[in-house]
Amino acid sequence: MTTESTPSKRKLLLLAGAGLACAGVLAVAVMRGVDLRALVQQGLDLITAAGPVAFFGGMAVLPLFGAPLLAFVLTAGPAFGPRYGMPAVVGLSLLAVTFNMMVAYFLARRGFRPFLSALVTRLGYRMPEMQGGDATDLLIIMRVTPGVPFCVQNYMAGLANVPLRPYIIVSCIAVWANNAAFVLFGDALLHGKGKMVLISVCCLAALVAATHMVRRHYASRKAAQ
């Protein structure tokens, strides 16, 4: 009822290594006098010039092909918040994410099932077919397990035949809260809004604590079975 533990641990180690490598590159760039803030602003200017339709359309579609969703949610606020307001940006971000989740789910349930099943297996994940409450438990575990890419979570839910209603409810609760917090965090961080950064960090910390508690709960349930 869970993904393979060894590949997941390996992916977490790879992600940690990649994060450290990126941090090292940024540190070297700062020491050499590179104006990172100016580079970030140039990138945001390009995104803003492309317009909200292109940005949120890309956010709705590109993660289907493995594009990191975090890159979109962290830049949505700084790019479009000043013009359209943060409530609108958060709403459009959640709409795009929801569209992405639904398309991935139906692709995995319908015509692309054989291809996606082979792809997920090749990436090191194995998902048994579940029904009813077991399927809902499976979905919750996937949503709170770190290191599983967003597109893989959605594809695996469809491949495991998770019923549509629990898929929508559980996914929206988990994904909306997480992405809304990151949208606010990205905007506050770039614009130096100290109070909002603190609030966003507290929200993210609360979400991390909640997911840890959920994982422990399901681990203890599995051990008791």
C-alpha cells in the first residue's frame, strides 16, 4: 500500500545532494559579486511580460511532464501579485494545480494507462490496485510522503484506481494548503515582507508537522495489522 522504500530513500538523498550543490553554486556566485536579486528580478520581468494566461496555463500543463510545481508557486506571487492582488494569484494557482491533478488522474485511468504504468515502474515505484478505504489511505500516504514528485503522485492515484471522490477531497485538502502557503511565502520572501514571511514559515512548519503525524499514524496502523 506504499511506494518502494529503498527508491524513495535514494531519491531523498539525491534531492538533498542537489539542494546542497545548488546552495554551493549560489554561495560561490555571491562571493564573486553576482547580483542574484537583479537576476531574479530579470526572470520575474520575463514571466510578467509573458502574461498570466501563459504562466498559469503552463502551471496547469507542464507539471504533467515532470516540470517542478514549486518553481511556479514560488514565482506566482512576485510576478503577478502587485498587479492582480494575492487573493487572485492564490486562486489562479490553486485552479491550475487542480486542473493538473484532474488531467493526470484521468490520463492514468484511461488511454495513457499502459505508458504511465511503465513509466512509474521505471522510476522505481510500485502501486497495487486498491479499493474503498484502502485506496483513500493509499492516497493520503502518497500526499504526505516527501520525495514523491507531484506528477507521480497524481499518476499513481489513477493507476491504483483510487475512486474519484476521495481523490478530489484528499488531494484538494493536502495540495491546496501546501501550495497556498508556498505562493504567499515566495511573494513575502522576494518583497521583504518580514511579518508575512514569518506567517508563511509557521504555516509551512505546521503542515510539515501535520504530515509527519499522519505518516506516523499510518505507520503504526500498518504495524498493528
